[in-house]
Amino acid sequence: MILITGSTGALGAETIKALLRIIPSEQIVALARNPEKAQELVDAGITVRQGDYSDYNSLLAAFAGIDKLLMISSPAFSDQSFEANTILAAKNAGIKYVLYTGIQGKKESGWVIPGVTEREVNMEKLLAASGLSYTIALNALYIDVIPFLLGPGVIEKGVLFPSGDGAAAVASRSDLGEALAKIITADHKYPLQVTLANSQSWSRQDIARILSEITGKDIPVVDLPVDEYVAY
């Protein structure tokens, strides 16, 4: 049995869709903080169990009889006890394997974002000390969030983004969900870390070019200072 946390979220939902193409619905269990929001999963033949990262006992009960756990990371800036609760419950429930969704970053940089990347460092330590078999999937930036990063006025104002010449190998949540589904259903064990990314990268110049082709307008790239971008 495979249990998916964050089942009503975007990445969890895409992973479950991919899992249904690989294994029968009877082998999938979805964890939901509010099961009433997961009726679509019930209709697909998936067992839905109530559980909350903040409630250790609810997790322990939900994990009963589960062999593999896909733990989708809790939202940024949330209580970091959530990860500890989940790992402890997984261990005490007898789960054999944990797949955790982390985020990419340069290990040698030493740059930590409070409430965001610091939880990834702590999660690595928790998993390493747990004695569980695990894999951390380092997800790429979601291509789905590019409209949010560009802002509502991109067609009129241009690509206002202070990324210099940087480029990102962004990937869709559906592709990442398919990758996670294949990892957790594999017969073999994956390495402790797997990087999930696109096969090519896009810069802000590439995005402006693509938008220009789509709209027939000349969408400029505007080198906006960071503080002005944050305000925008």
C-alpha cells in the first residue's frame, strides 16, 4: 500500500493521477486534512484517511498498514514540527520506505532562506537519523508558477524580473507527479537524492520571446531592481 500526503493539493493530485496509470486504486491511500474535500478520490476508488501534519496521533493511525509513504513537503513558513511528526509516525507505524519532495539548491552556497530552505536541511537530518529507507526528490521550480512570477501586466509592461542572465529548468507539476509515481512504485531502491528537472532551461529572455510569438507583440525584458520587483 502506498500513501500520498497532500493528496488534495496540486502536486499530490497529479501524482495520484499518474499512480492510477501504474497500479490499481485499491493500492493507493490518500491522506487529507479535510476528507470531505477528497470526494473525487473516493469516487476513483481510492481510500481516503484523515490526517494532519500537526497531529502525530492522526498520522500514526493513518499510516497503519502502509508500506511506502510519499511525503509532500508542508507549506513554506509552516511549523517545522510537522516533518518530525510525520517521520516519527512513519517509523512507529512500520513504513518501509519514504519518498520526500524537497527543493533544489546549490549545496555549496550555504545560503539558507528562513522558513523555506532551512526546513529542507532539517528534513535531510531527520530522515538520515530515522533509520528508514528513503529518497529525497529535489523538485524543479514549477512551470505552473511562471504567470505568478511575471505578474498580471506582463503583456503591457514586459517581463519584469531581476534574474539577470539566469535560466531555470522548470517542469510542470504533472510531469513531476509522474516522476514521483514511477519512483515510489519502482522495484529497486533509488539513491538518497534524485534531482527532477526539465531537459532544458529557460531564461527571462526566452520567456519574452515565446510571449512575443504567441501575442504578436514585442514583449520587452525589463531589468527591474529587486526591491521594485518585490513591490510589484
